[in-house]
Amino acid sequence: MRELPKPIVVVSKCIEFESVRWNSQIISSDFVRKLGHCVTFIPVCPEVEIGLHVPRDPLRVVSSDRKLKLVQPNTRLDVTNRMLKFADSFLNSLSEVDGFILKSSSPSCALKDAKIYPDRQEPASTARGPGFFGKRVSKKYPHLAIEDERRLASRQIAEHFLRKIFASARSRHVRACKLQKRRIKLKPAKPSQHYSGPRGRPEGKLR
């Protein structure tokens, strides 16, 4: 029986992999835990990758002058450009990928539900939207399976996600096989040589 190709899935590192959240916590996900034996995971924590420590002061998305910024209110650190640069570099480094599982509500990884604040210190958010890394993922891979761990608690959403990542992996495998076949160049066959008997003797002549 032919073995199915394993999907390649990028996952937020704080989901079942390492305690890298701002408060040193790790997020539990039955779906991610059970999926581990049949996919190849690429764990990543964008906030750690841009140089922030664990634990750390939390980041927030701030709307300022009609522009969104990613800031650390307690330190007044603006990491917007740093995060965007990392996101583009990381995503461009992925030669193969079939899906993403990102942390919900995260100012870096959220797909739709990161809180957006009017300024650095305002306690109440005024809107919700994607995190900076999550937005870059959705823009670069609009046709891939991209979900967060909360939505994947839904059986229907989880099944749809699985169908998409395995379909993507099969399609990727077929493309790779076709490319490999095109690269194979058959060498021209050598002309056949008739046996002419032992060296120095005409064929069929006996001593």
C-alpha cells in the first residue's frame, strides 16, 4: 500500500510545544496533540523570534493615525517593523507548506480576533482584527488551510482543515513527481556489438 505524503503544518509554538507565551504558559490543544503523528509540524513563535524574552510584557495592537502598530505598552517599544520583517522572511523561507494552526487572540498570530486598542494605555479595546504575523500568513497563502486552535475545537471545522491539508500534500507530491520525471533524461542506447571471437581471431575460425 502506497504511503500518503505527510502534510507540512506551521503551528504557533505556544500550542502544545513550548511555554513561550508572554506569561510563560503553554496552550493545550487535543487536536494538535493528536495530529502530531500524521503531519510534519514547523513550530514558530514570532514574538520570541524578534528577540522578546519569556516571560515578557504583553504586546498589543494599537490604532494610531489610522495605522496599526504592534507595541509593548509598559516599555513603549514599537516592534511593528521588526515583526513584519520577520514574517516576510520566515514565510519566504518555506519551500513547502500545507497549512497553519495559529494562536487565537494573539497580537502577532491571531487571524481575526486580536484586540485593537486606541492607544498604548487605554484598558478597553475598540475593535478586533488579525495579528501582524497572522495577517501576513493569510495574505501569502489565501488558498491553504489556516485556522486557530479555538476554531479547531469544532469537529466540522477540524474535518474541513484535515481534508484541505491532505489534499494539498497530495497535490504537492504529484507536482514533485512530475517535475522529477521531466528532469530525468534517458541516455541514448549504445549500438550493439557482435561477438567476434577471441582477440586476434576471426569469428568462427578454429586453430
